[in-house]
Amino acid sequence: MSTLKPIVVWGHDMGPNPLKVHIVLEELDIPFDYKIISFSDMKKEPFLSINPNGRVPAIEDPNTGVTIWESGPILEYIIDQYDKENKLSYDTLAEKYQIKQWIAFQISGQGPYYGQAVWFSRVHHEKLPSAIERYTKEMERVRSVLELHLSRSPSGWLVGDKMTVADLAWVMWEQIGTLILLFQDIHLEGKYPHYDAWYKKLLERPTVRKVLLSRTKSLRESGLAPDAPDPF
Ligand SMILES: N[C@@H](CCC(=O)N[C@@H](CS)C(=O)NCC(=O)O)C(=O)O
């Protein structure tokens, strides 16, 4: 991997979506240059020429000339291009598509709903209990889906018999979901035991620990969540 030129990752120090990309690149030991861009600069040129949607992550890979935005396809690109030994993936038909399935559920069923839970419980100018309730319930529903699947998985991972990119794609937003529940005094520990065991294993990964510790520091220092508890 050392002959590779660093992949440029446009990201943020607090937003969970670019941090998933950070974790996966670290797991695969791929060189990268993590560039933090402010929310306001994402909405202007030159960044809009990289991602017209004005959001992060986006990557520019000098090794191939490819630019991509949206975290799910970025993870799939990194795996296809750089995980030739299948450290975080499989090349068998079923597992390959099951990984895509869990990434698709993560970016459509976890990220947006958990994001709205954060928005309505922490950011929105008006307190709207029905909106908070709707997204909190959805967070719990997603957790129950994970529990059902993991209770039937002999390895305790989402796909096959090892941790893959599919598991890593979930951890950032799960950590945020747990915080949002805690802020509302909702404690689900023990209710979803297979989920708890899976989440604990993910939190033990050195790459995940590193990214979460640095994110918690940024959250506290930025004033966005001065009350953010330790992630472990
Ligand atoms: N579906 C996108 C979501 C990207 C996204 O919303 N990223 C956040 C950071 S975690 C962002 O750029 N927010 C800026 C904004 O909302 O203006 C993905 O998975 O990459």
C-alpha cells in the first residue's frame, strides 16, 4: 500500500458520515489526507465542483483520477479498489451483495432517521415532541432489526464470519443514536443483547476508538455538545 498516493478525503471532525470513511481507510492501512471543511465552505466553490450536493464525505483518488461523494458508494469504491485481500469484505456472490444490502440500509434507514432525531432533539429552534418521538421510535426500530439479524448470525457480525465494512459503516451513527437516547434518559442496554455485544466489539476496534475520542473532544470544544459523555 505504501506506493499509493494519499486519497484526499473531504470531511468534518464531527459529522459521522465522513468519519466512517476515515475508519475504513485506517482499517485497511491506506494512506489518506483528511481535509476538514466547514459547513459554510461546503456550500461554495471550489467544493461544489467536487460535490454539487455540498456535503461530506467526498473523496478524490489521485491513484485513479476518480472523485466520488456519498459515503455508501465511497466505501464500496474503497473496498473494490483497495481490499483485494478481502480483509473487510468477501468476493463470494451472496456475501458481496449482503454487504451492499447492509450499507444501503445504513445510508437510507439509519443515517437519515438518526440525523433527524439529532436535529429535532438538539438543533431545531422549536421543541416538537411528536417529531422527537417519531425519530426516537425509528432509532429503536432500526436497533430491533439489527438485533433480530444478529441473534441469528452465528458469528455475531452482519455478514459472514468476520467483521466487514458493513459493520463498520454503522458504528458512528450508532454511537450518536446512543447519545441521543441517553440525553432523553432512555436506556436500552440489555433489551437488545445481540446488538449490545456487536456494538461493544465495534467500539473495541482501535480505529473506532481513535475516531470517537477525537470526535467527542471536538463536540465538547466546539460547544455543539459540551455535555457529550465519554464514548466508552
Ligand atoms: N447521504 C450522505 C449524507 C452526507 C451528510 O449529510 N453529511 C453531513 C456531515 S455528517 C454534512 O455534510 N452536513 C452538512 C450540511 O448538512 O450542510 C452520505 O452518506 O454521505
